[in-house]
Amino acid sequence: MMPAAAPTVFVIDDDDLVRTAIQGMLKSVGLRSETFGTPQDFLRSKHPDGPSCLVLDVRLPGVSGLDFQRELADAGVRIPIIFITGHGDIPMSVKAMKSGAVEFLTKPFRDQDLLDAIHQASPPFLAASG
Amino acid sequence: MGSTAEIKRLQSCINDLISVLALPAIWSGSKSSQILSTLLDVLLTMLRLDFAYARLNDASDGPPIEVVRLGDHRHSPIQPQQFGQALDRWLTADQTASRCVVPDPAGEGEVSIASFSLGLHHEVGVLVAGSRRADFPTEIERLLLRVAANQAGIGLQDAQRSGEQRRIAEMLEQRVAERTRQLTAANDDVRRSEAYLAEAQRLSRTGSFGWRPSTGEIIWSEETFRIFQYDRTTIPTVELILQRVHPEDAALVKQTIERASQDGKNFEHEYRLLMPDGSVKHVHVVAHALSNESGSVEFVGAVMDVTAAKEAEDRIRLIINAVPALIWTARADGRLDFISQRWLDYAGIDTGTIAGGELGERTVHPDDIEQLQNKWRVAVAEGNPFEAEIRVRRFDGEYRWFLSRACPLHDRSGHILGWYGNDIDIEDRTRAVALRDGESRILEMIARDAPLEEILEKLVRVVEAQFAGLLCSVLLLDEDGQHVRHGAAPSLPKPYTDAIDGLCIGPKAGSCGTAMYRREPVVVSDILQDPLWEPYRSVAEPYGFRACWSTPILTHSGKALGSFAMYYREPRSPSPAETHALEMATHLAGIAIERRLAREERERLRQAQAELAHINRVTTMGELTASLAHEVNQPIAAALTDANTCLRWLNRDHPDVEEARQSALRIVKDATRAGEIVGRTRLLFRKSTPQRELVDVNEVIREMIVLLRSEATRYSISVRTELADLPQVMGDRVQLQQVLMNLMTNGIDAMKDVDGTRELAIKSQRTDSGQLLISVSDTGVGLPPQQADKIFDAFFTTKPHGTGMGLRISRSIVESHGGRLWAADNSRRGASFYITLPAQVEAA
């Protein structure tokens, strides 16, 4: 049985190459995705009600991914977050995980690791990616 | 009446007859009218007539002379002419001695008249006697009247004849008087003319003469006598003339006179007279030859005493000789006829030894003589002012440059009488001009940084060209300040310069070594004598060098850089001109050498700066390693994902090739990006010499943003750009990248620890003046308080690990691009750095 709305992966990364690469990979496994260059763009967009998760780059221009995670939490937006980072370090990943992140992936990451994290974040994605 | 009465009457008649016959004696010398009046008076009284009338035809066809006498108590207003007319008709026929009765012309009644011709015919006149007596005229009366008429006729004819003679005599006398008067006047004129001529001759001191060579006859005017100072009574001869001629001119005068006497042609000559009192006169003689009928020649001429003119001329010559210019004059045909004493003194010749024509050949430089003669010929032929620059030999053998000029002197009708020339010594001026030209050329070479060797060689050649026989050399002092090195000496023999190269300077080291040691000019007039040359005499001697004057080339601080030397192959001391040239050459050599040293210094500095800039880049890049790694990591990560995606599409049961292809295209883009970043990073690490090319500043800004984006992102700094359309600039791309990277990393550093908005804004725009203005603004801590002006100083830093060179280097780079770099605090927060760069014309 299909849910009312297709599950959607939201991707926020300021690097367009990385954004389009992730989107292409998700498409190849049958997952729908929407990409944004900045958190502001994401906030301005209309979010579907269906199951979703957020792939968020830790380093963003003007604001860090961790700060944005807190902003979302403060605003009552509940969405599983998977962090990706160019150069992760242990204190940062611990901080992220403590704040409720699903996964913390360091670029370059294996695509299976990202898919696994997405599935973990929201089981409906597993069905969708069949 | 008896015989007594008759006797008485006869006696009376004889008495009357005697009276009448005596009349001619009375009449002698009388005029005709007097004769007639006397005749009529006598007859009227003698014959008791009522009237007597006489008419005398004038011999000269004038009106007749008419006289009438009336008898006693008779008065009539009648005029003799009227009387004559009344009687006329009785007289027309031949009434001579006839008797008739006619109306009384002087009253009423009738009267008997008797008329007689005077002379043989009527040609002389007529005599008429009238009486109222009836018996008139009686025989006796008739006789008396006839005798009286005859006597009167003779008397009248005599009177007429003598009157005629008198008139002729008077006329002759008158004519003689007239002629005499004319002659007298003519004589006066002649006398006056003669006086005038004599006076004119005296005043003009011009005597005249005539000379007939065939006879030796000479005629002199008074003034000629005076000029020659001979007494008027002397008979002039050629010998006398020659006696007076000045002994020095005698031969020539004699020759002239002899030739004239032979060929008989006009002559003109000028010579001196030596007067008895020892004084000298100058005379100018002009003679014209005239040929007479007999074919012999006669000379007529003038002797002018031109002593005063000669003296004036001598005075002018004195003045001319006092003028410090070389003056000469030439005849209309171009032959020199006067050369001022100054000229002769300059050339060291006297007129006695040289004729005008060969003066040029004797004194003008052989290379200039042809040009001079051609120009002179043309000037004389065309009558135009003459000008030529020539070298003229001085008495001591030195040739000096002269400007020779001459102007024709015209008479009133425009004919050229002669030429006035003057030669001006322009040697010093010519040399000064040549030196100045050479100086300009050398300064030009220095300005365009020609190689030092070329400059010095040119300098040597310029100076050498100014003085005949001069040889120059430039020596350089080694950096150790001890040894001399060959600089430039194109005219000195190579073995000599080789021998000099490497010698030590010292207190007794020839001219140059000593000059550099003493740091003052050294003048050695004779190498063979001067002790300074003792150690090197054997080196110079084989080449014949005798004089060597050297001046040290010094820096402003007085350090010796080398020397400039002048050599001559004869012992001598420098002239002022040579000293001047030596000073100038030394000065120029100094400029050239100092400039070369400065250039070398600059090059060393530039290399050091480049080195420093490189270190700065490397350091900056080192600081950025993490960010750069991230920046490379991004496309690599994307590439890995895209590659896996690509495989996934292909590994399906039904491979989706189109999707796989899209993925593969993305891999290409990812890899390209990674390659670009690595390339740019490597570029910044590279050590390269600055290269000028047309650079798009906006592109450089974008590139640097790419490199620094990760760094900015790392500190949550947003990067904003406002880039206007800009022209390209001429510059070094890497250096400009470095400046922007420095400013942007500084901005990022300034914001690392601040709260609130972190924004790095980069703007580019074009100013009103056409320059490019680039600003890099941050919202960081701002410029260090009280030290804002120090941030561009070397080694000033506010960072724990900064080199303190970044802004220093950035500013020097911008300035080397002709721009400016400065900083200012923002009004709200942070600081801004501004760069201006001159825009390059697109075509460049």
C-alpha cells in the first residue's frame, strides 16, 4: 500500500555539484528529492506532508548546519537529519548526534551509507526504494 | 635916280652877293635845318621879302624839313607844312627860276613868288621867295636868290653828307661799343670760370694736367703745381714728377707712365709722394687718352690728393684692427684686398709673405677649402651674402672653427663695389653645441637603460670627437674599492687596456689609479716626467702616451666608482674647453654607472620581494590547507557519488543508459572542478617572475572566492559579490590573485571570533575617473585602534602566527600596477580595504 504522499529527501548543500550528485543517486534508487543551496531556501519552500528526511551539509554560508538543526528544533519542525561534512571531526559529530541527528557522514561517503541512513531515518523510504 | 643910286644899288647888291657867298663858311658843320633857317633869314632881310620858304627832302626818307620865314610885322599862325601845301601846286611843275603870282599863303591878296631848286635837281629841296611887290623878282634879286640857292644846295648836300657820315660813324661806334661790352663780359666769364676752376681744384685738391708723350710737353693746372709743390714757373716734366714720387712707389709709377706713353691708353694709378719736408702725400691719377688729327696721343687727366681719404682709411683700419673679429674685404670680383691685423695675427702671417688669393689655401683646413671656395664663387657670382663654417689654422697650428660671413657693398645703382667679410671664432660654441648634443644622446641612452658598456663607449667617442688627437678611457672601480676594471676605451690599444685592467689604486698609481684613490682630479702633463707614473711608465711608453688627465667618478656620498681619463700623445696641460669636457664626461659617466648600480639594487630588491611574496603565498596557502582540501574534496565526493549512480543505472536488469550518461557527464564536471582548484592552488605556490598580461579583475575575484569559499563556510561567513562590468587591466594575474586572497583571508580572519552577521562583501566598480575600484569589506573586528596607519608596515601583525608581510606585499603589488591600496573602518562594523587600478585600454 502506497502512502498518501511520496516520501521526499530534502538536500541542503551550498555546492551544486554535491547537490546534483546526491539527487542523481537518489533518483537511481527511485527516491524523490528536493535540493536547496541555503537553509533559507529550504525554509521558504512548501514542504509536503509525507514522510521526509533532511540531508544537511554542516558547513553552510552564513550559518552552520548545527545551528540550523537547533533552529529547526526550536521551531518545532521534526525531521530526521543526516549530516554530511567535508571534514568532520569527532566533537562536531558527537554534538550533532546528541542533538538528534540520524547519521553523520564524511564526504566522500559511500552512497550505500547515505541510503542506509535515509532508510534508518524513515522506514517508508525503504519501501519506496524497493 | 641917277647913277649914284644905281651904283649904290650895285654896291649893295655886291655886298649882298658877298654875304651870300660867305654863307657856306657860316654853314660849315651846321645841320641842314640850321642852314635853311640862316638862308631864309638872310634872304628875307636882304630882299625885304614877304616870306621865304624852303623845303629839304630828307636823305633818309623821313618827312621833309620845311622852314618858313615871314617879312616884317607879318604874323601868321600858319605852320610851315601848311605853307608848303599851299604853295605845292605851284611847285609841282618845273617852276625853277620862274616867276608867277599866287594867292598869299600867309594872308589875303596875291603874292609874286620865285622858286629855286636846291641842288641840281629837286632831290635836295626847293626854295621859294614871295613878295607883294609887283616887280618881284628883279634880275638882281633873281641872281641873288639863284646864287643863294646854289650855295645852300652845296651846303645842304655837304651837311647831308656829313650828317650821313656822322650817323655811320656813330653807328659804327655804337657797334664797336656793343661788341666791346660783349667781349668784356665774355672775358669776365672766362676769368670767372678760370677762377672758379682754380678754386674748385684747390678745394677738391684735384689738379688737372695735359701730357703729350710725343713731345714730352706737360701742362699743369695751378693745383697740380701745388700738389707736387713745384713753383708755377717750373716747366713740368716726367722727371720732375718722378722726383717727387715716394721711392717705394717710383718703380711702379715709372712703369705705368712708360706703358701709357707706349700704348697710349687710358691709365689710372695711385701712389705716394715724398714731399721735400718729408711728409707723404697719396695721389690718385686718372688720365684719358685723346688722339688728335695727326695721330699722336695726348693725355688729359686729373691728379687727386687723396691723403685725407687715405688717412681716414688708415683710421678705419686702426679701428677695424682694434675690433676683436677677423675682418677682411674683397673686391667685386671676389679677390681679397684687405685682411685685418687681427686676422693676420691669428694666422701668424704678415701681408708681405702672402698674397690674398692663397690665404685661404694656407690657413683653411684642407677638408673645408673646397666647400669654402665653391660657396664663395657662388656668392660672388650671384651677389648674395656669403656664409660658411670653416676650420682656420691658428698661428700655433691648431685648427679652430670659424663662421665666415661676407656681405656685398652696393653703390646707389645696385652694382657691387666690394665685399665686407668677417670671420667669427665659433670653436667654443661649436664644441659646446657638439658636447651638448652628445650629452643629450648619452642622457637618452641612460634614460632608456642602454647597457652601461654602450653608454660609456659612446661617451668616450663623443668627447674624443671634440679634440684632435684626444684619446679617452673610462675605468670602473671594483666592488672591493681596490682594483680597477676596464670600462670603455674604444680608441686605446687593447694590450694597454688589458694591462691596466685589475691594477690596484693607490697614492702613486698613474693618473686614474691616483685620482680614484685621492678622489680628486689628477693632471699629468707629461707621463715621462711625472713621478705618479713611475710604476707604469713602461706600460704607457710603447704607445706614445705623454699626457693623461683623469677625474674620479664619485657617488653623491663621495665614494669612487671609477674614473674618466683623457690621453694625448704629446706633453700638454688641459685647456679650459678640455677641462670642461672632462668634467661633463665624468659627470655623465657617474650618472650612467650610478644608475646601473641602482638598477642592480632594484633588481635585487625586486627578487627579494618576489621571494617574500612567494613565502607569503605559501604561508597563506598553508593556513588554508584545510579549506583547500575541503574545496577539492567536494567535487571528488560528488564524483564518487555520481560514479556509483552511473554504475547503478547500468547494473539494472534493464540498464538506463540515458541516466547513466547524465551521471557520467556530472562526473566530468566534478573532475574538472577538482582539477581547476588544484591548478589554481599550484599557481599560487609557483615562484614565477612577474608577467604582464591583460587581466579580468572580476575573474580573479571569482577564482579567489572559489578557493576561499570553504574557508568562509568553515566560519559560517557568507560571501557576497557585486561585480560591475569592468575593462581589463594590464597586470600580473598571480600577483593580483595574491592581493585579493590576502585581503579576503584577512576579512575572514577578522570575523572568525565575532558574533552576529559574518559577511565578506567584494565589490568592483569603475570610478568617474575611469579607474577600477575594488573593495573587500568584512563585518569583523575592524582596524586595530590607534594603529590603523601601521597595518601596511612590514612585520606589523595582530595575528598570533602572522608574518606581518601580507598587507605590506599587497600594497607594493598594487602600487607596482600603478594603483593604490588603503583601508578604512566601516561605519557600522568591520573594515574595508580598497584597491584602485588604472584601467588598460582594451586594445593594449
